[in-house]
Amino acid sequence: MRSSWKYQIPGLATLLAVAMGSGAHAQTVPAPVALAAGASITYNGLTYTVTSCTFTNIVAGVQSNPACSTLNGQIDISGTGRGASLQVVSTTPGAALLTEAANVAGKQDLTLNITVSAGSTSKLIDSVTETLAATGGNAQASGGLTVQTPTQTLTAAGTGVSSLTSMVSFTPFNPTITVPLSLSIDLAVNTITRTSTVPITITGVTYGVPEPASIMLFGTALTGLAGLRRRFKRPA
């Protein structure tokens, strides 16, 4: 039996390498797409599709509600390993996604609905993390995230700008084409009641979507190596 271990070790080591490599495998990052209804982007086996997007702008009592594409915004994707990050940013590097000057009474609100679907039944999702990047006063910039799964709806909301991070967790499931994961995103800046001279600016928002399936494989490999180590320690 001991002679067979030399064959088991390479096999388990290979499994471990595959498990780690499946998460860190280099992929071609797709080009960003316009922030508009119908736009989609695919990465890491998941497809993110913008189902609707509206932008409301109220300045000095005048309200407009155009399509989001007029914002010159875009969504792009990045990430390796078990997750991916969906970013909503301006098409101009360093430019603001939403902003309100301190000396103008107004409000800007961006509402974005995205569905996440999987191209494989092995893709499982169990949480979504939102991180808002902004500057300005804490009480007048906010972000909100509503996640709808086949069995439940969870909402995470908060105020604050540079430190707004929230997570919603749910029972792991595979977001197939017929039952995708639904993300409803709401961002707002507001100077209607503001007295500070500092403008409020949201430069972008990032949503992290994990994929536990690759981690499960990694855990299986570690379990196998742990068992093999115990066999080595067992007295003859």
C-alpha cells in the first residue's frame, strides 16, 4: 500500500493545481459597454445585462429624466479567481459619474437594473458586495442595492461617500437564463438642503459577484492532501 502513495501524491497535487488554476486562469477582459438598456458584458461565465437605466436631474426645480446613455457612462468588468467586479463609471477617465455643485440646489439620481445569468450550471452565486466611490458630505450622497433571487429579495442601503460598502447574502443558487439574479442599483447626490461649499461627487460604483464553485473544488483538493498526510503519519 505504501508504494502506491507515490502515485497518489502527483494526482492530488494536480487536482490542487487545477483547483487553484481554475480561479486564477487568465481571461480576456471584454471591452466596456455603454450604460444603456440592452447592453451586456460577459466574463467568468456570467453575463451582466442592463435591463433598464434612468437618470433623473433636478436643478433649481427643473426636472429631466433621460436615458442613462446620455450620461456618457459605461460598465466594465474585472477580476480573477472566484469572483468578478462590475464597475459603473464615466467614459472619461477620472470624470464624475454623478456630481452636484454646492452652490446649486439640485439632485441627481441614477437607477440601474441589471440581470446576472450563468453560462454553466457550475456557477453558484451567494452574495453581492457594493462599494461606492465618492467625495463630499456624508449625508447627501448615497447608494442602494436590492438583490432579488428566486426565493427572496434583500436590500442594502446606506449613506456616506468614500466608505459606503454593503453586502447582501443569500442561499447559493445558479442564475440560469430562465431565473437570473436581479440587481437594482440606486445612486444619488443631493444638494437641495446643503450649506457646505464642498461639491458632492460620485465617481463610480463597484459590485463584486463571487463564484463559490471554484472554491469548492479547491477545498476538495485540500481535504485529499490532508488525508494523505495522516496516512503518512500512521504507524506501520
